[in-house]
Amino acid sequence: MNEQSNEQYKPIDKEIINHPPHYTRSVECIDCIAAVVEHMHNEYAFLAGQVIKYLYRCTDKGHFTEDLLKAQWYMNRLVDKVTAPPKF
């Protein structure tokens, strides 16, 4: 039996699913995102949430530079969307 098939029978720790350590501090990441984006509309809220997510976890998952670059990518996309001329 290979390692992958053994993996599917391991019990899942629900706390890792519901409260992963890289998103849980005194304020959970999801609550931080909700507070920031509550007055934003659809795509803007999504993009801003992604920025916050990557900044929030950048020191916790061992991919500091990669997470900062991902946050920057989403921020640039958000700024492009906000500053784009309106479509008629």
C-alpha cells in the first residue's frame, strides 16, 4: 500500500480545518478580512481579502517572500480594477 492510500484513512483533525494555526492569532484571519471588506463590493472584496490573507500568514508557512509577492499581485490587480475606466 502506498503512502497516498494510507493518507486517505487517517483521521482528520477538525481543528486544523476550522482553525489552522497560520490563520489563528488573537484575531482570526477570516474575522480580520470580514472587517476590512464589509463595505466593498464583490471582486474588490475578494481581491482585498486575498491581500490580507497572504500578509497575515507570510511569517507562518515558511514562504515569506512568495506570500508577499502573492499579496502584491492581488493588490496590483485590485488597484488596476479600481483605477480602470468604467465600462459602458
